[in-house]
Amino acid sequence: MAEVIFTKPGEMNLLGYIFCSLVERNLATAPGARAFAKMKGTVWVGASDMRITLEFKDQKVYMTVGEQGKAAVRVRGSMDTLLGVSLGKGMVGPVLSGKLKIGGKIWRLLPMLKLLAAEKSS
């Protein structure tokens, strides 16, 4: 069964709790579960001074504070921008304006976008 696991719960920051809430909410939907099943590898996410690492493996996502290991994809932006993308406001505008910075294998983010916005697409 798919689940979100904090590797060190006592150290998790606000960004981790927000991502956890979005992922868990959307795992309950069919589109969210399908998107989660496609996620593999490691993603770094940063907002302001907060950083988290998301490691997807074996139908689980392990969330750790900071940038751990080697990431296939790196995403950075303000909390407002990341929430906007997560809530379905689109990613192209923030990327073109420089408010959202993406590095690495960006095509790996497509399932993650579907996972975060799964509720809207159902």
C-alpha cells in the first residue's frame, strides 16, 4: 500500500508537512494512486530556507529534511509558487518568469504534478 514516511518526524519542516498532506489527500483518488505508482527516484524540493528530499521507492515516499543523496530532479521556488503549482495553477508561467527553478530530468516531474493535483483532475 502506498504511504508517506518521514525518516525523522521530529525534524520535519513545514514544507514536508504540506507535501505530505497533498500526497496523502490525493492517494485516496484513482488518478492520484496511478500517478504515485509511476514515481521513482529522488526529488529535492526547496522553498525559502526549507529543503526536503522525496525518495520514491516500493510504493512509498520517504521524506527527509534537507537535500539528501543524488536527486534526479531539483525544484526550488517560493512557498506561494510551489503551492500554486500544487493546486493546479500551472507550472509554465512560474518557470518562464523565474519564480520556479527546475533542474535535472524534468520529465520525471510529470507524475508528481499529477499526484499533487489529482483531486482536481478526477
